[in-house]
Amino acid sequence: MIQKCLIIGSLVSVAVCSALAFNALTGFSDRTTIAEELLPDRISFGDRHIARAMYLLEHGTLGDEVEPFLGGFARGPVEPVVIATSFFLLGERLWSFWIIQILFFVGAVLYLYGIGKRFLGDGWFGALPAFMLALFWGENTQVFFLNNEVLASFFITGFAYYLLRYYETDRPYFLGLAGALISFLVLAKPIFEYFLPVIVLLLVLRIWRRHGVPGAMWHGAVFAGALLLIVGGWHVRNHAVLGTYRISAGGHAILMRAESALYPDKTIVGFTIASIAGDYIADKFVPGYAALEEPRRMIRAVFNTRRPEMRRSGLTEFQTDEIFLSEATTIIKEHPVRYLALTPAWLFRLNSPPHYRGSSIERMFVGSHDKLPDVLKILINALIRIPWVVLMFLGIGEALRRAWRGRQEISFFVLIAVFMLYNNMVYSLLAHAEARYLFPSLPFYFLCLGLVFQRYFLKKPLSI
């Protein structure tokens, strides 16, 4: 009991201190103010979540029916509701939200500890994946961003924890909690909605094999009921308020991904090399590539230039989104081979190590540190990227190995591995893959890395 308290106390302390330390290093908490976020033409990292939160506090609704659209672009309700709650409880200041974000971050760390000790033991080694998450600089920096990466990590680790508890106890109560948390993840990141049918199918199949048709109907109804109530309820709400069943506008993301198929051949070569090794090295093979700043230039052109201009012309958010989606569909139909051929490059970009300031390290050494010799720059780049990619492959490889071993009973790791594959596939195919988009899966990578270390260094048997 004393050891468990020490572990939990250590995890909480490390998570809080590391988040505060990285904020002191980056200064992210001071990058914006509430007043700036409320400016009508504001384009920010937070997509003007604060505007919706303030409207919720003042009027009792998110203001989605207000034009111009308060949210910057159509999003789910999770982030503004959390911000509004933090303002209501702790006062209308950004640090109120930062404190709540820290609590969600700590919650994700503790959920991962609850999962890790099930597979790695109750001791300190069982807390290894949780310590990895607590110290991971990419997640730490997101605590002080006005986006939903930390919330997504909390929802997905909570989902996995309660799913594992259900696997251990067969109690539908835990399945209902898991369904609620995965539903909140979908409202925060609607791109994961297409994962829901897969998980429902796998769960019902497992329950049917263990409990027969009556059990599958009853337990499946509990899980599906949570999804229908939360996700389905928001679909109905959006149709009533906005005239669409969609949770979020996503046409801009698909268009950004599709437009890469229009790159000239030299740019495609440069982009592929840059996704693996960074812009600095890509520029050595394709001279002038680093100056293009792709795909940043394309992303800014769509999201920061075209979208606001179209909104100012009188188009609604969803009309703008339909245009983007139509353009993306046209590009994909006209250039399907180039579109699919670029998927590995986007996949490498998604799996690249994040910069300590939260973005990808793709621009490292471009226009900076000119006094360092090229050989040293290449060596530093390689020493960062190669170990990271190796760890990513080890993590997903272990998840797939354990999923294959537990395929007959549809083990816990079958669902985890499917989620990790889905996270990689959907963002590399349908969005402008950024390193932070992989963060929802990273707790599972850390869990699987702990299992790899256990298998090769501790020589202990693994249980499923």
C-alpha cells in the first residue's frame, strides 16, 4: 500500500512538474489572452474555443448558430465546455483552464498506470509507461495549448482502462464507462467516429463468444447506448441547430492532404525525404526545397487565407467546408496514384518526433545554427529521428504481436492494436498528418514499449 501511494504521488509530481517546466521553457501560457481570442478575425491554435466558452457562460449555448461562426471552424463541444467549466469554477482567466488541463494530463497518466500495472506488475516497473507519458515533452507542451490533445489522451486512456476492467470482471458498468469516454473522444476528435463501428463489432463478437446471444445483446446494448446517447445526441443537436448531422467541418483537412498530390515531381521527392529526415537534409538532395516550406505553405493557404476569405464573402462554415471537400474529391479522383503514393511520406511525418515546442522537428537547422558543420547537423538529426522511429516500430509491433496471440478471444490488445493502426491510417490518408495527431495512441506505444523491455530484459512471462 505504501509503495502504491509512493508511485502515485511520484507520477502526479512528475506530471505536474514536467508540464510546468516545459511551459517555463516555451512560454506557451503567455502566448495569448482571453481578449485576443475573442477578436472577430482571430485565427489561433485554439480555433476560438474561448469565444464559444464565453458565449456558453453568458447565454447558455455554444453560439453555433451565430454568424460569423464563433468557433473559427465547426468543432465538437468538448473543449469549449471544459473551458467554460474552468472559468465558472476558478474565474475567467486562462490559468483556470491550464489548471484543469494539468488535471486531465495527470488523469491520463494515472489511467495508464492502472493499465500498466495489470500487465507489468504492481511495482515501479508497472508504472514505467505512465512515467514515459508524464515525461513526454510532446504531451507536456500540449497542456498549455488551446486544443484538445490532452483531453483526447485522457479520454482514450480512460476508455482503455475501463475496457480492461470490463475484460477482467464482465461487468457492463465498466463497458458503459468505456463507451462514454470513447464517445467524448469522438466529440473532441470526430475523425475517430469511423472507428466506432469496428470496436462495436469486435466487442459484440467477443461477448457473443463468451456469453452467447443474450449476453451480447445486453452488454452490447450498454456500450452502444452510451455511443447513441452522447455521439448520436450531438448529431441530432447539430441538425436542429446547424442543419447538418456532422459533428465537425473536416473538408479543409482532406483538401490539405489532397493538394500534396499536385506537387511537382521534385517537390514530391523533397517532401518524401523531408518526412523521413527533415527539410534540411531534403534540401541537400533537392536544392531549394527547404525554401518552399511545404506542406506549411499549403496548410496556411487553405486554412489561414482561403477559409477566412470565403467566410467574409458570406459563405457559412459548412458551405465553405463543402467546397473544400468537393475540391479534395476532385483532386483524388484525378490523381489517385499520386495521392496514395504519398501516404508513406505522410505516415512518416505523422510518426516523426515532435519538437519540444510541440510541433514537428521537420524545420530543424533550416536557417539556423549556421556555424555548425553539415556533418554534425546530420548526425544530430539522425540521433533524434532513428531511435524515435525504432521505438515507434517496436511499440506497434508489440501491440500487433499480442493482438495476434489473442485474436481467438479478441483480447484487449486486439482493440488497442486496431486503434493504433486506425490512428496511423486515417491521419496519413485523410488529413495533413502532424506529429501531435498521433498523441492519442502514444500511451499505448508506451505501454507496449514497457512490455518489450519486460520481455527482453526482465525475462518474465507475459499475461494477456
